[in-house]
Amino acid sequence: MEIVKENSKKILEKWVNHFSDELFTWALYKTSSKETAEDLVQETFMAAFNKIDTFQGKSQPKTWLFSILNNKVIDYYRLSAKTTKLTFSISENRGYELSDGLFDETGHWQSNEINPIWNQEEELLDNPEFNRVFENCIQNLPQKWKDAITYKYLTDKKTDEICQELEITVSNYWQIVHRSKLLLKKCLETNWTH
């Protein structure tokens, strides 16, 4: 038994040396928080160590570790969604009202102007302050909308799985995603000052 544990430690040490940076980069991209990303990578390696005897080599170690990390990211967002019930979060009806206000009676955009912040998209994603504002904008979405956006862009779940979990139709799902993106755009343009 001791030999098995010693081999597991050596294998995990090798994996930590080979994959830590890539896992951290992915976790940082998904969470926009250095501390959270570090914690999630550490939790990933701890989980891998505890389950290393179940790794059968049917996939590459990197693939297995990324799978564990993606589950940790999903758990992180689920927990934060449950614990971050903001009192100023908008209701679903209010979300529809706000997103409807972006169009005129004929269904055309109220304004065709493009905010200049969108011309610097790549730089924005590296800006911690922008990411903080973006996270606050996501948190202010109606709960079901926030869940739909989070599942769509931060997990590998398929549309039908998301619809089943949220108990909505596919057409309702796409409408929610579209309206959520519109509200996020409006929120960012209102709250992000550069």
C-alpha cells in the first residue's frame, strides 16, 4: 500500500510540474480571479491525488485533469450563485422590460452606435477591474438568466441539458441567452469607465 501511495505522489508531482501553468491559465480565464484560479487548481490536484487509482489511462492525464478542473469551476459558480443572492438583482420581468427597451416598435435597434470600449476587447479581458464590473453585471441578471449564461459559456453542457436543468424550452433558452447578452452589454457600457 505504501508503495502505491509513493508512486501516486511521484505521478502527481510530475503532473503538477507539467500541467500547473495551463490549468491555472484556464481557471483564471474562467473565473477572472487569480486567487480563485489558484484555489481551483490546488483543489484539482488534491482531487486527482485522491482519485488517482481510478485513472485508467483511457485519456491523457492532461485531459483528465482539465475535466476535474472544469467540474471545480462549475461547482465554484454554482456555490457563488447560491450564496450571492444580491438584493439589487433584477427580476425576470424587469429583465424583459429592460431588454425590450433596446429596440423600437419595429424591432430595430434604438441606436446603431457602437461603444468604443468594444474596440479593445482583448485588453478588457486582461483588466481585473473590468472583470470585476463584468462579474457584478452577471450577478445582477435574473437568477435563471445568470444560470443560462453561466452554463452556456462556462461549462461543457449541451443546450438540452441546460434546458432540462432550468426547466425551460429551447426557444425560451435562446431568448434568455440573447436578452442576457443585451443586458450585460448595456450594464458594461453603463458601469465600465476607462
